[in-house]
Amino acid sequence: MNKKHKDMKKISFTIALLVLAGGMVFCQPVTTNTQPVATTLNNSPIGRISKQTKQWQQGGIFDGLVPENELRELRTEYSKKVRIAPDKVNVIIGGPFHYKDEHGAWQDIDLTIKQSNIPVYKYVNDENRFVSRFGGNAADGVEMTYKNRSISFGINPAVSSTNWVPASSQNTNVVANENIISYKNLYNDVDLEYEITTEKISHRLCFANSNVFSGLLSQQFVNVDEEIQLPTNAVLMDSLGIISTNRATKGNIFVVVNNDTVFTIIAS
């Protein structure tokens, strides 16, 4: 990837799940109505009671409802059903609200990035539709796992141009705040940032000021390099077909395994 540096403050790309990149997610509630309480239950495991997050507080999507009154056995990926009377429930459609855990129970999605004890990947989010693991330092990159397939990216990131690199920094640290993790001072005044949602991991390089480009000619390109590790037997495709040479790509890049698109690198 290369960009001209003039007026540049951020460089970014995004890796997403294909089914979500296609626009199948409702970003806002679609409807709220009432219906009779279901009297038949399936034998699926039941998820945990929801925590009192901001979604349940004033102004949130579940404002006025009580987590303990949710019919958790009726959860779906995109809906919650909460009892409001002995013979009625509210049906809230939107989200996605839930992910399936290893036992098959629908649990609430929580996008918080937390510390972990996994070697190399010291930060993790595993309460989402996919699992995200982040390295203890920027060079370790990120691993994204969905339906038992993983892609790793952001490995050994580097910024350079002809006979130029940004000033190095001795004051590096990692900050995880809710669904964003930042590797501060990858170079001096250059941060590497990742943000997770229910559908994607966004990937950004943030330049604090123009001094970062000191010594670089105004018309030179800045190269951003990193390593990507694909799932086993994966191929890359774009709108022009299979990417098998060092050619320019067009549009989104699809990671395909056995004719199944499992990840999408979204064009910036």
C-alpha cells in the first residue's frame, strides 16, 4: 500500500466477514411490537442473563425493559424478546445482539478488548461473532478467527519511502480502551490502531503531525508494509479475478477457501 504524504493524517484498511460486508446487518432497530408468549421451547443451551449495560439504560435500545424478564431461550442473533406482561413480550430486532458460544448458547455481544494469558497475543475479544486476538507488541499483529478459519495481519508493520523512514521511538506502549486497541508510538508520533465491531476489524495508522514526514519530498509516496498470513488453502480474489501476481488490485479483496469467501479486505 502506498499513499502520497501531503495532508495525510491516517492510513487505514479493514478486514471484515463477507456476509456482513454485503449489508445484511440492521444497524438500527427495525421494529418493536408485541406477540403472545411462546409456549414451546427447544433444547438448546440458554445464554446468561444480560448485564445492565448502557443498552438497558435510559436512551438505550432496551430502555424500560428488565434483563431478568428476557426470554433467553428465544434469543436469535438479531433479536431479543422481553416479557412485558403475563401474556405479551416485546420483540426487538436489530443488532446483531448475540453470538453463539462453544456450547451453542446465544450470549450477549461484548466488544471490550481484554488482557489475556495467550502467548504472543496478550489482548483478546472472544465475546463477538468472531474472535480477535492482538499481539503484546505491534510486530505480532492481529489474528481474526471465524468459523474455525483464521487470518493474521498487521505483522511487522513498517512505514518507509525512498531513503526515508519516520523517526524511531523509545516510548512505546499499548492501550486497550473498550473496542479499540492502540500501539502508541510505533514510530515517533505515529500510532497503530485497531477497532473491532460486530462485523469487522478496522486498521489505522495515525500521524500526529506533519513533523513525522520531515525530510520527505512532497511528491514522494509513503509505503506501508506488513505481513498477512492466510488460512490454509486460501486464495485472494478481486473484481479482476484471482490475484496470483504482483499486480494492482481493484476494489475489495476476497479471501476464498474451497470456493467459500471467508474474509474480505475492504478497499480504503
